[in-house]
Amino acid sequence: MFTKNTFYLYVMLISTFKLKVQGFEMNMTQYYLMPPLYDFDDYDRCLQEFDHLSQYCFVRADVLAQPNVAAWRVIQDVSQYHKHHFDHGHLYFGICMDWCRTQIDALGEKEADALFKGILVNNTKVNTYLDLFKSEEENRHLLNSLANQCVNLRLQKYELSAESVIEYCDNSIKDVQFDAWNFAFYAVVCVLTLCVLMSSLFDLYLKHKRNNKLLTDRDHYTAAPADLATKLGVGFSMARNWYRLNQQPSGRMGRELRFLDCYKFFCMFLVIFAHTNWVLYESAISNPQDPERLLHTYAGTILVAGSLVTVTFFVIGGLLMTLNWLIVAKENKEMSAMEYLVTFLKFNIFRYLRLTIPYGFVILWSGVYFDNAGGPMFRHIFEREQLSCRKNGWINLLYLNNNLRTNERCMLQGWYLASDTQSFVLSILILMLAHKFVNLRKWIFGATLAFFVFISGLTTYVNKFCALFLPSPQIQRDSFIESRQFNEFYVPFHMNFGCYFFGVLAALIYDHISTNGLKIKENKLFHIMFYVLIPVGILWLFSGHIFLQYYNEEDVRLWASIYASIQRNFWGLGLAAFIVGMAAKCGWVLRKFCCLPIFRILGRLTYGAFLVHLLICRVVIATLREPIYFGTGIMFAFIIFTLAASYVLSFVLAILLELPASSYMKLLR
């Protein structure tokens, strides 16, 4: 009966969807009645043409409602599809103030005064940027009125007017601040470089001191030093850390799980794909109609559902954490309260140090002031990140950035580390509880999973959220500022903990199979189920299509909450089962491919690439001088460059800091 009713609901929603969404066809004649989302003067010419101090201002504007104007009616018609379209009533202008002043001076006094419609003050998203760029208050005080007149002069041909505000102004004299933050960053880089140089020379000296011609480089650099002083001295050795990065996994578990490196690299590629797409939206594109139309299609649904890739990292994180816990649990069948406390602290302290040392360095790097190597949007895209990291980087180091000051996040991707850390802490407590009360462990695990699956649906129902996370073009353009669904639906740890816990359960099942020598890969039924997971996973990406296209959420509020409770969790369950199957050596050619040696290095560099990729992406895209055509070719060019540069810099970060830090932490265990 449930299946029959569900089918009828599906048919009903499809019918409604065809009427309400696919019935919308973009009329390009009407579309071009609207003013462009981006209107930039020539940035370089403006700052180079005049002998005196030239100023180029980046201006944000909200079009005022004018129901009798055709362009305004089109703006309303197009922007009402907020899941798929930009807000065409919010415009970006790049204005050369010298040219602007010349144009206004050429008008009569009354005509010029009539162009002024007001300063934009009630847009909370814009105000977030204004608060960060507080140093621009003088420019706003002096130039806001003139900029508003120029904005409305440009909008006259559309019979529209707007309120506006200056976000920042650039001038022809570029003066980079070299303050304590910049000094600290360059000092740290110099110290780390010196440590690597001295440690590498010391390690080379030790190799030649042994005077053994039969001793290969690999033999020397992979051999553990004999005494503590030597271990400390070679911790930063470049050659030694290269061999550590490239070393083969040891032990049975390491060999069986080496395919995870491929998973991590492939998922990192998809993360960079999604984030490059987002930063392009945050910048300026000349053909916004194309990505808007794309989101009305099934291809657009795939892009939206791609956020599920983050679930992969949660599942892997839960898996690896639990496998480390099981080593301790097997050695200590019974533990006192003090032993539990000490173990809990050790797990969390070592994890905190391992993650935070490279994380803190990248936060420091993200806050460094650089010369504007780009164009009119360089500061909007790149400097905003610098200012946020200087102001709120300490929240990242506490792993609370998924909850605090969400409008001024430093390193937006850091929400995952915060959510993962919170899931790690809770999972350790649950595993300790199950270890203490062995007879109740099934009830503990079942109740935990049921609660967090339920809380996902409840959060969706109470807050009337869409059934799946929807990074609409405008939300991405606003860099997720004031996005309740992002802040309350997507990034909180309780919305992702179910997926993390499926990784915990996958580790327990894998351990049971491995310990008891079960040959599940010889089970034909399991083999069939394993391969069925692949097409089922692909189809699952399309499962939210109806909710993405349907606009009257109140009609399907209950169904949306049910879907929200299972969307990520079913993906996590399927992925956990797939990992168990691969660990049991199912997969044939797929497993062989995932175990290729190249992924051993790439997988180990993934954490560093995750930390630096948005920094690189922002620098690259922020250098654009004018709106860029958003197409498949240009998008993949940015993606491939960001991917390659991220892994190169991740390698440098690993050699300079990440691998030396991990070698010293091993001495503390």
C-alpha cells in the first residue's frame, strides 16, 4: 500500500512539476530586457589613464520595484525561480569614478540630482561585506552619492533605478600592508625552509658517514634512526619524508584498505569541481542564462546532488577512527574510568595536532595581504577571505566554524573539518560506552543511528527546508551568506553524523570479517549486491529531482522531511557497504585500478589539497578583468589547473610541515 501511494505521489509531483517548472521556458527576447548582472568599466585603462590618483569602485545595487516597467516585470518573473536562477534585481557595477564624474558633470544640476535614488542599507548580505571592508568607509562617505548617480544613469535605458553602495575602491597607487600577520607568515616559511635544509643536510651527512657502498638511498632513508637525538634531527629531511610519502602500506589491514587512497583522490576531484563552479558564480559570468537553464534539467540535478560527495569523507573518517579504536579495545578488554578518560584525551589531542598544524598554517597563509594581481573583483573574491581569516581564524582552530560567525567564515570548506571533528568526539564516546556495556552495544548503536536519522528529517520539517541541499546560483553568488539551509541543514554535525556512524559500523563489520577469516567475496549473492550498488548509487543521485523542481514546498513538507532523513544516510549506508566489499577484495578490475601506486601518493596529499584548493581557485578566478563566458571548456580549464596546483602545493606543504609534524608526534605516542 505504501509503495502504491508513493507511486501516486510521484506521478502527481511530476505532473505538477511539468506545469510549474518545465512549463517555464526562457524567452531570450524578454530576458535581454533586463540589465546585465555585471557592468564593468575597463579596469586597467581607468587606473592607468590619468596622471592624478584614479579610483575604480566596485558597487552593489538593488533595483527598485517599478511594476509598470517591462524590465522590472521580467526581473520578477525570472528571479522568482530562486532554486534555478540568479536574483536579477541585484547588480554588480565596476565604475571608474573619473569617467563617472565627467558624465554627471555634463548633466544639468536638476537632472543629476534626480538620478540619486538612495544608498543601499537594508541588504544584510551586502552589509556583511561592508563590515569586513570597514577601511572603505571614507570612500563610501565621499563617493556613494556619485556612484549611485552613475548606476542610475546606466539603468535609464532600461527605465529602471536602484539603490547602491560602494563595497570598496581601488586606486592607481597600490600599497600592500606589511603588518605583523604578514611578517609572521614569512617568518614561519623561512624557519620551515631552514629546518628542511638543515635536516636534509644532516641526513645526507649520516648517510655518507656510514660509508657503506652497498647501502642504497632507500635503505638509508627508510631505516628508523637509532636514538632520539637523530630522530629529532632528521624529522624535516626532505628525502626521508619523500620515502615516507611514497611508502607501501604495511600490515594486512593497510594492504586491504589501500583502495581508499583512490576514493579520497576521486572525491577531492569532485570537491574541486563543485567549488570551482561556486567561485565562478561568485565572480562575474557573461551568460548567466546558460547555468540557469541547466539547473532545470536532469544534468542540473546531478550537479546539485553532487554535494553527496562530502558524505564519502565522513564515512571514511568514521571507518579509520574506529579501526584505530579497535586496536586499543582489543588490547584492553576491560578499562577503568581513568583509562577511558586518558584514551579519550589521547585520541582527541593527537587528532587535533595532526589536523591543526597544517590547517593553522593555511589559515595564516589565507590572511596574508597580497598585491591586487587581479581586476575589479579581486578584493570581493580574495580579500574577503583574507579579512575573514584575520577576524575569525581562531574559530576554525576550535573547530566551531560550522556554528559560529557563519556569515564571515574563514576557509568556507573548513565547515567539514568542524563537523567531522565533532562527529569524531561523539563517536569515540559511543564506542567507549559500547565497550563498557558489551551486552547493550547493539541497542546503543541502533538508538544512536535511529536518533540521528530522525533528527535530519525533523530539522527539515520544522524549518520548512527543501528536501536536499540546494546551492542555487544566487546562494553561491552570495558565498552562502545568510543561507539558512547551508548553515542549519547542510553543515551541522548532527545532519552528517549518521553518515559518519555508517563508517563506524563499516569498520566493525570489516573487523569481524577479517578477524574470523570470512570469505564473503566467494558469496555470489553478496557479489551481486556489491555490483548492484553502482547503478543504484547513480540512480540515487536523480532521486531528488522532483523536490529540486517543485516550488510549493508546503504541499510536500512531510515527504520532503522523510527524503531529507534518508538521502545522505542511504548514500552513507551504500558507500559503507561498498567499502566493506572492496576491503573483502570484491570489485575485480575496479579494485585493481583503485590500488594503483599513483593513488598512494595522491591519496596522502588529499588533506593538503583540501586545505589549499579554494585559496588557489580564488586567486585564479579573482584575476579576471571582465565577466567570463561560463562554458564546459573554460570550467574544466579552471578545474584542471586548480586540481594540479592544489596537489603541487599540497606536496610542498607535506614536505615542509605535515610529514615532519607527524614524525614528531609519533615520538610522543
